[in-house]
Amino acid sequence: MAQEKKVEQITSMETDFAQWYTDICRKAELVEYSSVKGFTILRPYGYAIWENIQRLMDAEFKKTGHTNVAMPVLIPESLLKKEGELVNGFAPEVAWVTMGGSEPLEERLAFRPTSETMFCDHWHSVLQSYRQLPMLYNQWCSVVRWEKTTRPFLRSREFWWQEGHTIHETAEEARAETEQQLGCYADFCENVLAMPVVRGRKTDKEKFAGAEATYTVECMMKDHKALQSGTSHYFGDKFSRAYDVTFTGRDNKLQYPFQTSWGASTRLIGGLIMTHSDDNGLVLPPRIAPIQLVAIPIAAHKNPAVLDTVRSILETLDAAGVRTKLDDSDQSMGWKCAEYEMRGVPVRLELGPRDLAEGNCCLVRRDTGEKTAVSIEGIADAVKKLLDDIHDSLYAAAKKNLDDNTFDLNTWEEVRDMAQGRGGFARTKWCGSLECELAMKEKAGVSSRCIPFTQRGTTGKCPVCGKECETDIYWGVAY
Amino acid sequence: MAQEKKVEQITSMETDFAQWYTDICRKAELVEYSSVKGFTILRPYGYAIWENIQRLMDAEFKKTGHTNVAMPVLIPESLLKKEGELVNGFAPEVAWVTMGGSEPLEERLAFRPTSETMFCDHWHSVLQSYRQLPMLYNQWCSVVRWEKTTRPFLRSREFWWQEGHTIHETAEEARAETEQQLGCYADFCENVLAMPVVRGRKTDKEKFAGAEATYTVECMMKDHKALQSGTSHYFGDKFSRAYDVTFTGRDNKLQYPFQTSWGASTRLIGGLIMTHSDDNGLVLPPRIAPIQLVAIPIAAHKNPAVLDTVRSILETLDAAGVRTKLDDSDQSMGWKCAEYEMRGVPVRLELGPRDLAEGNCCLVRRDTGEKTAVSIEGIADAVKKLLDDIHDSLYAAAKKNLDDNTFDLNTWEEVRDMAQGRGGFARTKWCGSLECELAMKEKAGVSSRCIPFTQRGTTGKCPVCGKECETDIYWGVAY
């Protein structure tokens, strides 16, 4: 009964996907609105997910030689303006500091929308020799972009992210870095968040302001819309030239280094919600879940050995590296079940006097509701295997959603019908022209997602101009 | 020779302490100035120290039930102004955002100088019942305060910190939290940073704007000045009332919770530099050092087994949890020694063909320069013991500096003479009046550091007004 009551609080996905999403964000206590318009608060449970993302991703960055730094949060307008494309891309959404204490500033300062400029300014002052290259930097911070409409995790005026910035001796090395870091995001989405990705390159229209090339991983949400989940940019030496970043090369001549940047953000949390959750609330992929298993003793007051056994099981699990929680509060069983379903805890462990007599406990999966009796002996292996199984089946379900809703189409009318119908990704040929890309947006209501790395190697007609061409491209409606 | 050259780059402590400090900050590559006035950059090596501080401190916070959150970085002026004392304390140093994109904002937004107001505003919207209490929150972030003069780590317009904010059902619980968190800072300074502290309470003049009581840990630097290294504040229900934060109590009546906040910052890095370093550069306490041991193979080209053995030693040490680095670059031995001395790496391991023949390697301590031959067998235990010994002797030296330069004085003239001479902490009696505190500042040039928790329990004369009184107080010149 308590469970039904709790579930009633969430709008169903079918009724209103957007409201369902917001309900989960707020009722699972991931995020709350603040009284600063467009700014959200990451609450303990939401922040704990972000901490897990940071911890795991940061370890990957460090394995490939990246180090963290902290750059100033405010950027002088003149510095921001040195590279024209970047500032034109971001100017409309910059927040400006104009007063320090009680005095107006001589030059206004931008709250960083991204930090290419600051990194370049720093490299300008510290880089001297090829011996210092590559410089492989990253920072974890928040950025501000003055968005008009905002949604938790997906689009807010402040969001939390990491921004990697690197410079290299050669273009080849920088390109390899760009690809390596995109691979890092792809692996993270798939192996940690159980979100299958399409890897590809952005069109010139969709690439990052100032970049020579932008690579992206695109995920499909349960409503068949696309979420860009991580991007990696190759700049060539464009910023180096604009910010006068130089080094003495092996040939003893002054050279410009080649640059990359790459970022992923709290938007990933929005992505995993819309990939895995259901009408009972959040469903968390096990590898990122702050609590992987919640243990609920049953009728423990009748039999003190129940609570003792649960405690000893949790000790075993903790020692095995499972993140656990005990709920022996006086709330009803129904309330507890609904609560941890809402919060997306992957496994619920129940143990009562009868289980105890049999030497078993009961494991309940959040994703399928499936219950299994498991011997208390060997519980750690059973739970670890179950967590992996849950990851695999979440991934498989998301992959099926992606595959079932990716369509090979030939004409813009077909793409339009898809977009106006159930949605999804349309794979078509593309002649490569901006005109056809813009026409597709106008006629079919979709934007290009990426030119996938995996190309069919066939030829066909551009769905807009009909020209024979080879390039495959993905279209979709994006968050 | 290379070593001498490198050492020449640092101003000696005796010649100019301030310049010595700045030289270390920059030449050990901890920090660099940016082109934004008053803002600094934390470089990889400096940020790695901050990461270790964060990791260890965060684990302590979590042990006592605290969770991390993220609050908006911008605070509407009207919200900031609800509690008068706080805004009066911070208004002169707030940076204001007045434009979002191309449009002026209706209300200007403060870059957070501290976040009591945002936490209160959040609690106002989410707190309902005593069952939700205590709420034990913390956030790691940067804050901006528009300081007029700045110095790396000690005072800059942006700095990185953690700010804990908690609310409690009763005043007793909140007071206990305030004391617990001060104890956490004290333990951290002493056990991790090897910085002995004086624990105490701030006078009303020196306490945090809006706090009912501020507790502090004060450390003594090598120049005998004081560094406030962590503070913990008790607010009573003052902010709760100002921000209308209420809950339904056990008696079913609406009540105001009692509140605390507590913070420590990148200033700790400045503190550990000025506590332990010397004229050869940085000296890092081992528990915080990004690299605890650097291994330098000697004449490895003559004997490939040297490098193999060093690698195998490092594997053993890594597995034992020691943070190591191998430098087998082609730089000279002199250059390497100077480099890692400058960077304060606690232990240098040298191994050459002769050592290898004897089954030994040589461990060199950064703090004392002492060299010891150690058997390669059992190297992990030897290194771990050495790291602990270094910690202990850094702590002992700092404690001696504190003890030798803390003076029990009776008159303001004595305090003045101390301050104008070698400096130090003066312990005197104090009548408790603001007048005498202000007079001490004017006449002797010192400010009150704290009313120490450890009181002598004697009576004596206030050094300014001569009144008989019991309270012990510390005076000093502070950063």
C-alpha cells in the first residue's frame, strides 16, 4: 500500500516523459531547484553519483598521464576575445562580473563558460621547450552559461564538469589524444553507465566553436531522443596562434603546439536516468550506484539473530567492495521497498527468520523485480555476480532500444515521418553540404548527430539534394 | 654544481622570508600567477597536494556522517542581505555578476564568498521534520573575495576550500558538531601536515561575521607569525530565524534548528610550506606528498640490472601503498638531486652497481639530508618506517618552534618588544574587554589569536588595564 502511494507520486513515462523525468530527479532527491533562477542544487544522493563518476573517470584520465589543475574562474573580456570564433560561440550566454567589492571593474570578467582561453594564457607564460610537451591537463569545476530554458542535469545555468586541455608537439599526437579521450568517454558510458553509444564526428555546423574537428558519443534515451554525452575537440594550432603559445622545437625553431580539449558533465546523470529508469522511479547502473545493495531485516524484533546475521552479511559484502546500506528503521516493509525502488538501489537483500532457518537470504533486483533465494555462504560472490548481471541486462536493454529505433532511411520525408512518429535515429547518406543539413532541420525537424566512425562503405543518395554520395550520417532530435 | 645553481634561484629565508616563500611556491611549480589580477593557478604539483588534502579530509568527514552537495555559485543580493551581520562582514569583498548574456540582470548576483545563505535557503525549502535532522553537509568548491593585496595560497581573490554546513535539533548537538569538526582540523594539521596547533576560541572581535562562537586552530610559521588554519562556527538559531528555516519537533511544534559551519582551504598549503621548508626549497610532510619517494638509478647504462632492480623495488613499494616516481632521464645526478629537493620529495632512493653488489640501496632524507644504506630485502618496511620518522621529526621541529617562541608575558610593553623583535605568540591574561584588545593591537601591533582551550587556571593582570582576571589569551602577528 505504501508502495502504491509512493509510485503514484511519479508521473508515468507514457503520460508525460518530461514530467516523469523531473519527478524522478526531485523525488529520488538527486536535485532541487534553488531560488537563483536557472540554478540547481545537487543534493547528497545526486552528488554521490557525481562523486562516483568523478572518481572512476579521474582514475582513467590519470592512467593515461593526465594531471589535474585549477584555473581562475573569471576570464578578462579581452582575453576571451582573442580567438574570435570561440567568443562568438559563447558570448550570448556569458555571465559578467562587473563589480569587485564596491568598485566597478576596469574590465569586465566572464564567469568561465569553458577554459580554453585560460589554459592558453597559462601555456603562453610557462611553455618554453618541446621537452615540456605534451602537457596533459584536466580540471573538475563548474561553469556558467546563461541558458534561457533549463532542466535538471540537462541544461542549467551552472553545471559541473571536467574539462581536459592538452597541447602536443605534433598534430598527429593531438589528434590521437582527441580520439583516445573520446574512446575514454565511450568506454565509460558503456562499461560504467551501461549506456551504449554511437561514436562519430560532428558536422562543421555542429562542432565546437573554434574547433577544427569535434568528436562525440551520442546516446539514445527511452523517448528515442539523442543525448550528446561527451565531446572531444581537435583545435590544430589555431588557439596557439591566437594566444601566442610557442615552444622551441627539436630543430631549435619556435613552433606552435597542437591542442585538444574534451569534456563530460553532470548531464551524464540526466542520461542515465532517461536510459534506465522506469515508472517506479530511478534505476541506477550498479557500477555508479552510491548504494549497490540495501539490506532489510524482516521481523528482526522476533528473532535477534536476524539482525546479527544481516550485519555480518553486510560486513562480508563491505569487505568485498560492495557499497551497502542497512535499513533497520521502524518504517514498514512496503515503505522501504518503495523508497529504495524510487532511489534505484540495484539490489535489495531481505532476510527474515524463515530465511535464516534455511541458511538463505533473498535478493531482489531493482531492474526486473526478480527475487532469488541465495545461500548466505558465498553471498559476496553471488552479489557481485548479480551486480554484473544487472549491468549487462541494463546495457542489453538500452542497446536494444538503440538498435530498434535506429532506421536506415533514404528520403527526408521518411526522416520527417520518423521524427514526427516514434522518434529515433535516422541513418542516411549525406552529400556533405551545409544547405542539405539546414534543409533537413527545417523539413524533417532533426539535427545531425554525427558522422559515425563506422561507415557502411556503400553509396547512395543524399536525402535532400539526391546527389550520389558515400558518407553515412545520423539524424535525430536532441536534448 | 647543478645543485648549487638551482639553490641559488631561491632567496634565503633569512634574507627575505616573503620572497623565499614566493620563490618556493613558484619554483617548485605549485602555483603560478594568472593574467587575471589577484587570481592564481594551481599547477599540477600544487593541485596534487590539494587532491591529497581533499581525499584524506573528505574521508574523515564521511566517517562522521557528512555528505557532499553542490550549491549554486551565485547568490542573489536580497538573499545575501537577509542576515545583516554576515553581509556587512563580506560586502566590501564581494564580486558581483550584473549581466547574463547581453542583458543586465534585474538583481545582481554575488559570487559566493561563503555559502551559509544558500544552505539556509535550501533548508528552508526541504526541511520539515526533526526526523530529517541532523543534516550534515559539505561542499568542495572555490570562493571569491575581492582582496586588495594577494599572496599565493595565503590570500587570493579566488581560493579553493571545503565549507561544511550543518543543522541540528538542539543547541547541544550543534555545539558538539562545532567542536568535533575543530578537532578534525587539529588532528589533520598535526597527524597529516605535521603542523602542531593551538586550539581555542576567537574573541568576539575576531569571530566570523554572524557567528555566536568561532573556534580556531592556530599554527606558528617559521617566521614566528600565526596562520589560522581551520575554523569552526556555532550560529545558534540566528540564521534559521533570518532565513525562516523551521521543522516540526518531537513535541509537534515548529522549531528553529541550530546551525554550524566550518572551513579549511588551500591556505593549508601555504601553512605547510612556511612550517617545514628550507633554503633548498619545499619540504613536504610525507603523508601529503604527491611523490613520497623518487628513485634515481646510478650508472644504469653500465649495468642494466640496476634499472631492473630499481623497477622491481618500486613495484614492491607501490604495492605497499608508497607513492613513488622513477627518474631515469638523462639529466645529471646533480640536477636530479636539486630538482627533487626543490620539490620537497621526502625520500630519495639511489641505487648504483656497487649498492646492487651489496644488496643495498641508499635512502636520502629530504628534511635532514641523512643517507642510510638499506637492504633491498625488506625495503617496503624500511621506507614506510622512514616516512613515519620524517613525519615525526618534522612535527617535533615545528613543535619546538612553537614552544620556543611562545612566551608567557605580563605587560603590553613585553608583548610589543616580542612582536618588534623575533616575533612569536604571547600568552597573557585578558580582562575580556574589546577596549584592551584594540589597545593591544594599537600599542603592541598584535591581534588576539585565540582564547586557548587549555587554560592555566591561574589569575593575573590584564596587560593593558591591569585588572585581575583569569582568562588566558594568545596574541601574535597573523597572515
